[in-house]
Amino acid sequence: MHELTPTQIRGLKLAKDGDLFPAEGKKWTHLNAEITYARSDRFKERPQKIKFLKTATLNELRDFGLLQTLNPDVDVEESAHGITMAGKMWLLRNK
């Protein structure tokens, strides 16, 4: 099995939460991602940042077979990516 860096693990967990779509600046994030606020923050003063993944990390995870393109007809750089069963199994074994 592959030994992943902490950045790759965070990216894999992000993909587990939902499909990843290209964003500006060679970043990938969930579709329609926006700044949210903590549930415990009743005044909504502390925004939580949008979580994202860099293109290089996405390519590494795709090369390992942990992520896959969801639309094979579109260019790899523009297609949405989702987690594979191998990626889900890796997360189960290596929490």
C-alpha cells in the first residue's frame, strides 16, 4: 500500500466528503463551496475557510488509484473527480 503525506490524506478525506471540481488558481474543491460559519458560533463572527486541494496533490492521488475522473469524455484538468473504492479502503485502514 502507498504511504501518503498529511496533505494527501487531507485531500483524500476532502474527496470522501464529496466530488471535487476545479476552482481558480489550480485548486479543487466541492461544487458551490462557500465560506461557512461554525455551528457553535451564535453570532457568526468566525468564518471557516473553504477547504481545497492543489492540482499536484490531486494528480498524485489519481496516479495511486485513490481518485478517479467522473467524466472520461472531458479533459482530465476540467473533469470532476471522486474517490474510488481503493481510496475509501485506504482511509478505513489508515485513520
